[in-house]
Amino acid sequence: MKCTLMHKNIPVIDITISDITGGIEKKGTLHNPEHLPFGVAIHYGNDKGNVVLSELHKWWVSRSIPASRDGLREVIDNLGGSIDVLLSKCYGLSLSDQYWVCPTGSGLRWEAVNFFDNEFSSDVGEILFGQEPVNPDKIDFRSPDITSEGNLRKRWIIVDGRRVLLKDSYAAFMQEPYNEVIATIVCKRLGIKHIPYTLNIIRNKPYSMCDNFITQDTELVSAYRLTKTVRQGNHESNFVHFLRSADEYSMKGVRLFVEQMIVLDYIIANYDRHWVNFGFIRNAETLDWLGMAPIFDSGSSLWGDSVRVGGDVESKAFNKSHSNQLKLVRDFSWFDLDALNGIDAEIIEIFKGSDTVDEKRSEAIAEAVVSRIKQIEVDFFDH
């Protein structure tokens, strides 16, 4: 399929998408290079500005549901094709940014197709959640669920005109929705900018819900995409490289926010804060940077993937150890120990009613969280 990658109504680059694999196999005329997705063009050296086809392809297929998504094999069978091929059926539209592909000669406009202003089908979301669509013989692929990232099953729904993300839970302890709520509470108590999550029990199963924090005029740029535009020094740590990358674009308040994120992830033992679930927000019209995105996607935490509760867990992004990553924090002036008083009782209360997290486990989680908070006090305040 021949089409043009668009940024709202701005043509960015002509491309050809394979009807077989769903990937970008050719690039054509570059119309507005300043509107290219971050990281698909070379940003330094003699080839600065050149669009790398392989990177453009990676960016495109990364918009689709990852192969590691829980239960994806069954979903693919129901949808009758690979997820990457389905991307073009929804024009690659997302609720995280303003990019999409316009088939050559179609005359489509952003106002007519985007999911921020227009309703979308629930067919794909129902299939992702193991349900039968209303009309299984005629599936409507116009859905942002095709471009939802992450391993956890999720779907977008519209509630009173708001775009709301509904996230599932894994088998075993099904902690993720509860963990999101606990992370919300910790952030609120400490004054960390965050997206609030609520717990919802649907057909006796826990789900978390949050409003979309991206609007018609803004978009999310992952930390991964931003750092790809700045060359990393041979002996430069990931942390220093990240901060320097943000500085290249004159970002303000980045270090403090990232330090707050590191502290939060230590407290809740987050084992999946990778380079795509934190990042920046920019204005899609002016391309001005608006700062770091609020904390989101904290469900993979609180030892939810382990029978054993407590102890250190592997972290990501800046260091494999939470304890060592915490040493990157140089400013604790914002950290109010008193604000976390009673957090153990609140954690236990949140888990009440869970069929998979019993009282013994919830008490162990609460005790482990308090232990980590006390460790921060010992290491950084008792001097």
C-alpha cells in the first residue's frame, strides 16, 4: 500500500507498506523533516537528517501490540492476520500521538479519522479480552487497541466522552490493578506528578482504569526515542546520557522528576520501568516540549510476579539494582517521610476483597514497603 505518513494534517514522508508483512518496505519523498517521529532520522554526523528505513520500520511496527502480549496468539487467530498487517487497517492511529498513514489518493483528513474526536470500534478490544465481537463475521478494525503497547492486556473505552484505558491483570496473584492504585497513593502522598488509577471489579476480575493524559494537541515521546537522537559517549552511563539528551532540548526539571521516579520505583519495587513507559510530552502543533509525562504504568511492582514478597528486585533503565539506582538520587529535600505514615494500613485495605491476594500476602507487601521506606530514612536521612 502506498501512503503518506502524516502528523495530523501535515504530510511527513511518503512510504510503501507491505500488504504481506505490514512493515514499511520503501521510503519516498520527505516533505516535512521536522515532523518526523523521533529517532528515525540521523541526528548527528555527516549523514544528519537522513531517514533510516530500518528505524522508520521499527518505529512503525513498535506501534502494534507486542508479540509478548498475554494471549496474543489466540487474538491473531480470531482477527485473521498478523497484528502488524492490521496496523494499516486502523491507519496506524493511536491515542498516544498524532501520527497516522493516509493511503495515496484517499483524500482522508485527520479530523475525520482520529480517535480523540471520533468514536471507535470495540471489536478488537473485545477480542483482546477474550470476548466475542458483536458481529464476528465483520470485524471493524478502527480501534486504538491495535496500537496499544505493553505486555498486559488492555483496551480503550469511551466513558462520558473521555478516552479511558482499561488494563487487565495477569493470572496467579492478579496484583497489577491493585499495584497501580497503591502507586497512585504513594505519588499523591509525596507530591509526585502522576496519572491516577482506579480499581474496578468487572465480572469478579480486577482491572485498573485511567484517563488518557494525551490530548488532541499533545503527544507522548518515550525516553527511548529521545535518547536515540543524541550520541552516547563511550564511557557515559545511561543515566548521564538521558539527562544530557534532555538538556539538548532545553528540558526543565528533568533530573528532579526522574529522581522522584527512581524513589517511587524503589518503594514499590517496580521491576518494569523500561525506556518506553516514561518519557516526555510535546505540543503536536508547535513541537514545543512541555516537560516530562506524569508517572504512569506502575503495575509491574510490589513483587506481583513472585511468590516470595520482600527483598530487592531487578530494576531497569538506569541500573539493574534498585539499591544502586537509588544512589543516583542527590536531592531528597522534596521527600516527606511523615507523608507516608500509615501507608501500610492503606495497602492492606486496598487488597481487601481480592480473591488472589490473601491477608497474609497483603500484610507482607505492606511490611516490605514500610521496610524500604525505612531504608531510605537510614541511608539518606540519618546522618
